[in-house]
Amino acid sequence: MAILGISIRDDVLDRDNPAATIVVCGMMLAIGIVYAGANVGGGPTIWTTLLPAFAGLIGLGALWLYVEFAGGRVFESISIDRDVSSALRLAGLMLGCAMILGRAAGGNWVSWPQTWDDFASLGWPTIPLALVAAIVHRVLRPTATDPSPSVLRYGFLPGGLFAAAGFSWIVLRLNGLRPWDW
């Protein structure tokens, strides 16, 4: 997270930034969701769990990086402006993407090519979700005329929709909430 502009030590502990705290908590929960999803299914070794989980985490970081650049410096809104709405949007996005990537990383192991094919074929919806999140952040980010946008309207609502989109994708997919069929 420090690479992407949010430092647990500096922003959360030293500066008591509530927006950074929301992002850190959301990202930690997202990491847990990806690892939990990667642990569903069977495989011959521990690497059939760890490598797909690591790929999911790399994907989560890449999506955050994309939103950071395309969305217009999200970390500045969070770490400098302390904008809780931006933090809720980013946390919601990370949770939605984590659900999709966790599902993409899980499953019964067949072979490495099949694992990566499944990861790509099940994880692709995170890309349009991140694209929408970048556009939404550009539109809803704090401005000089509105430095403190409504937390409910500009934070909880879009962040909740991002998380709900990830959850809905899993539910609507075949075998989405039936791990015994993975």
C-alpha cells in the first residue's frame, strides 16, 4: 500500500487519518478475501494455492494502480485531503475486485495452464469495474468548490455499488456460491 501512496505507519498511526484507515481496513479485508478464495478447491501441493493467491494479489495491486493513474491521483484525495468519500469508493472497489479475483484464484487444480486460463476467464470483470471506478472518482473527487463531498452520496453509495457488483458477478456466475462445484 505504501507504494500506492497510503502508509499504515504514517497515514494511519502517526497522522490519525480516518480516510487512510478505511482504505487500509478495506485492503486488508480484500487480501483476506483473495487468500480465502484461493484456498477453496483441491490441489496436490501448497503451491497450487499460493501461486494463484499471489496472482490475485498482484491483480488487486494492478487494479489499484490503474485507478490511481486513470482516476486522477486517488491517494492524494485520501492521504492529503483526508477525503472519506474517496476512501470508501476505493475500499468498495477493492472488496468487489477481491471477491472476483478470489473466485478466479480458487478451484480444483488440474494443471498450471488450466489454472491461469481459469484465472483470466473468471477474473476479467475486474477490468471494467476498475475502469468505471476511475471514471467515477474523476467525477466525484473533491474539488476547490466542494472540498468535502457528501460521504453517503459520494462514498458509501458508489463504494457499496462496487462491492455489490463484485458479489453479484459471483452470484450470477455458474457455480458462483457453490464451492463444492469448483
